[in-house]
Amino acid sequence: MTLFSVEGKTVVVTGGSRGIGKMIAAGFVSAGASVYISSRKAAEVEKTAAELGCVAVPADLSTAEGVETLVGTVAGREDRLDVLVNNAGATWGAPLEEYPGHAFDKLWDINVKGVFFLTTRFLPLLRASASADDPARVINIGSVDGLRVPVVENYAYSAAKAGVHMLTRHLAIKLAPEFITVNAIAPGPFESKMMAYALDDPAARAVIESHVPLGRIGRPDDMAGAAIYLASRAGAYLTGAIIPVDGGITAA
């Protein structure tokens, strides 16, 4: 049991009010971790925090002010951070010749720059937790769309998530001497606001499931389990990895 224990660890999950972020936060809370969740919408993140039994920090992480709000709040209450889960993100779909330039700006700011600058600002607290036997952990949420060419026209999203994967590898090598591991999870289809346009339609959902070798949409335990593995002693020797949690999509 102790091999996969995260009990007593301090965890920050961005975008933790719904979807994949909520799945991960719920998993850590259930496993005995002390969890902070952030989201841009105050009412939504506070509602989720009350439901899960964790701490809400409303913050827009696409801005420098939002990053400072989250880091300052956690630093004011904790002397270390064991696990940072960079999950906050956005997507954008449009036909090729109508795809707007500002979509690239928005998704780069949130999905890539947000990951980079939040991680660097949390380094003092991560360093305070880090040791050779139990490294501090950074877990970035990428996407299968950053590993293979998507069927949908989400050009800025797939490019940004591929950027998250390379940033993960780069940070992993830089921070390894300080005993901070950096890995990424690349989810396939899960119940989330980003996927609601398709999964809420029974016909579209059936088509998506038919392309998943394991034949189903991802469940909360699938996502929470991957994150807990990476944060536990079981995952202490893994860094720079991009782990598809996708039912076999990227292998097919």
C-alpha cells in the first residue's frame, strides 16, 4: 500500500473545478493528500472545493497576476509543495482557412506559457519538498492530440499540447539534478467540457468509442490512478515521460 501512497502530500491542481482536473483532485483527496485547486471562475472552483474537501484558489492562470495569486496563496499556507499538476487549458476548433490567429495566442498563453511560468514560480516550494528518495513532482496534462494528428480541426490545440510534451522533457532534464521529476499525462477521450460537444451526442459518442481499442471513454479512476502513480514512491524514478492514458488510441 505504501508503494502508491500519497497520504500527507501537498498537491496543487490547476483547472481543478471540473473535468480531468476535478478527477485528479478527487483522487488525491481520497488518497489522503492535502489539495489546492484553482480555476478562473470563483463560484465554480469554490463549489467543487466544498464538494471534494479541498482548498479553492480562484485565479486566471493565463495572466501573471493569476499566477502570483495562486503561488502567493499556497506559499502563505505551506512551506513546501510535493506535487504540482498543470492541468488548466483551453481548446479551439475551426475550419482550416477560417482558423483565427488569436486562437494560437490564447492557447499558447494558457496551455504552454501558463505551465512554464507557474512551474518556475513554484520552484522554491518544490525544492523544499525534493529529496533523492522522494522527489518533488510536476505532472503536466498534455493530450493524445499532441501525439498524433487529430481528426478534428483544432490546429492551435494540437500544436500547443505537442509543445507541452516537449516542455515536459526539457524541464525534466533541467530539474532532475534538483530531484524534481517532470512528466506528462496525455489523455484520450474523457468526460469534460472540451469533449462535451461530442460525448453528449449518443451517435458521436459511439463513433469515438469505436476508435478506442478498449472500447470506452475514460473514467475518473483512470485519470486519478495515473496521477497518483506519478506522485507516489512507485513513480519516483520516472521523469521526462509522456504517458498516454487513452485506451490504446495512440498505439492503434
